Amino acid sequence: MLILFWILALTCVGASIAMVVTQNPVRSALYLVITFLCVAVFYVMLSAQFLAAVQIIVYAGAIMVLFLFVIMLLNLGAPQALRERGTLQPFFAAVLGTAFVVMLLLSNSLVALSKVRPAAPPEVYVPLGTVEGIGKNLFDPKQPWILPFEITSILLLVAIVGAVIMAKRRIQDHTP
Amino acid sequence: MSGNHGDILAYVPLLVLIGVSTAIALAMVVGSFLLGPKKPTAYKATAYECGMTPIGSARERFPVKFYLIAMLFIVFDIETIFLYPWAVTYRAQGYDLKIFYFAEMLVFVAILFVGYFYILGRRALDWDESERAVARDPISPEILAPRPPIRFGNEKSGPVRRLPEPAHVPAYGAVSQEERIAALTSRRE
């Protein structure tokens, strides 16, 4: 289990670094897919199976398509043209990254020092993260999630209308 | 993490499947690369059969239409995500709850159907807008009128004679290929 975690963690970090370093934007996108897949397996290891499926279907599938379309839409051209020059971005990135790592290390040691102990795992394992567990909670009339669930569809409807209006504005001007 | 160990072990077959399929895919690519003879000639390097010789770079800019379709795809993808837990739990319910579940999903899908019909009504999925373009600025009849035949340096050989249509050409496969060719070429005097 731990071995699997470390293999995946190293793959994930390696793919993320490769994604940033690679000059070809399409290859970058493919490295991002590897990172997404690794994160999906992490979700399974944390017994959030539904989230893992969503990660693969939505992120590695649909969102990735959007990324690729943006890359093709912009047509970034030769990789040499992509190099940034004279910006402060690398400096700030380094500072913020170091601060983040220091914060992680500090928080770990602070938790170890403090008397607060993390909550013990429950005696009975409740499969909340599976597809079935989500379904049971989401659609059960005794649970308060019915209205949020239905409102989600209105949210998606708004997304549809917004996308169509933004993209088809030109056509709208011409329709008599 | 010890509580769900059995859960994780259920994914071992999946891991094996991923491993085997990756290995097969790699073996095919690497194997053909290693084993295949490589004797490139100028003729082999040309495009195969009716392939076109490439003109310019393949990195062209992409029409924005694709982006709209991808965005709409994401919305319906998320709708499908909600269908998974519903479908898994639906069967386990009693009769009354089944009706409730069904109505719940019906409302959800009905609201999204409004969006679907909106997309259709706005013709957001229409790929080609030429139909509308014609309605907007009609093409002049001269462009649509039949044009004289294009000549390729044979202007001196007199006017183009259109060959008379053959009386009867048998359907493809009805007669032998030779007979068909004979029927097609019989109009040539």
C-alpha cells in the first residue's frame, strides 16, 4: 500500500514537473493527464471511489479537451517564442513555493508537538465515497440534498445558455 | 487506512488490466520498431497512394466552434456524472422510493432538456452556417449559372462536343466488368 503510494506520488510529482518544464504545449497537456490519473488513484486509496471516477471522466476527459482546444486555438507556434524574458514571475514562484513547503513542514511538526490528536478512524467502515454511498445520500428523501441536486441542473442550464450566448453573439446580431 | 484494505485489494485486477494493456501496447510499438526492416527509399518516403503532399504546417489555428461544442460536452458530461449514483442505487429501492427516485431524476433531466432544446433552437450545434449566409446575402445568379467548359490548352481543337448519353448502362455487378466497360465506352464514336 505504502509502496503503491510512493510510486504514484513520485510519478505524480514527476509528471507535474515535466508538465511545467516541457516546451511543447500539447506534451504539457499529456503530462497533465498523467497527473490527473495519479490523483484519481489517490482518491481511490482514500476510499473516495466516486471522486476518482469523476476525476477521470470530467478532468482527464472533458477539461483536457478544453485545454487542447485552447492550445490549438491560440496556436502558440515555435517553442522558442514561448520563453518569458525579464518577468518577475520565476522569482515570485520560487518564493511562494518555498513558503508553501515551509508551511507544510511546520504544520506537520506543529501537529506532532501539540496535544491535539487526529480523530480515531470509525469502528465501522462506512463506504461514503463509493458510487453507491453517494447515491444513497444524494437521492434519499430523508436527506436534505434533493433540492441542491435539482438546483444543480439549473446551474448546468445557466452554463449552457451562457456558453451559447457568448459564442453565438455574432449570429444573434444577424437574425432578423 | 487499515479499515478499507479489502476495498483497495478489489482494485488489483484493474491494476493488472492496466499493466497488461500498457505492456501490449508498448510491445507492439517497440517490437515493430526493433524487428521491422528499415530500408527507406525516396519512393517510400512519398505520400501513400492518394495521399496528398503536405502544404505548410499542420499547426493551424482552430475554429472557435470546436470550443463551444467542448463546453457543451462538459455540461452534459456532468449531467451523466449524476446519473451514475442514481442508476446504481435505483434498483435497490422499494416500489414507492423507486417512483420518488424516478421523479427526482425526471425533473433533473427535464430542466437540462430545456437547455438542450435551447441549443437546438439557437442552432449552436450547426456546423455549417452557409445556409444562413445564403439567406443573408444571396449569391448573384451569374455565379450559380452554368459555366463554359474549362479548356486546358486544347482550344485549337474546336468546340467541346458533349458525348451523347449511352442508351443503357447495366448496373454495377449485373454483368461482367468487361461488358459494362463496353457499354460505357460504346458512345465513343
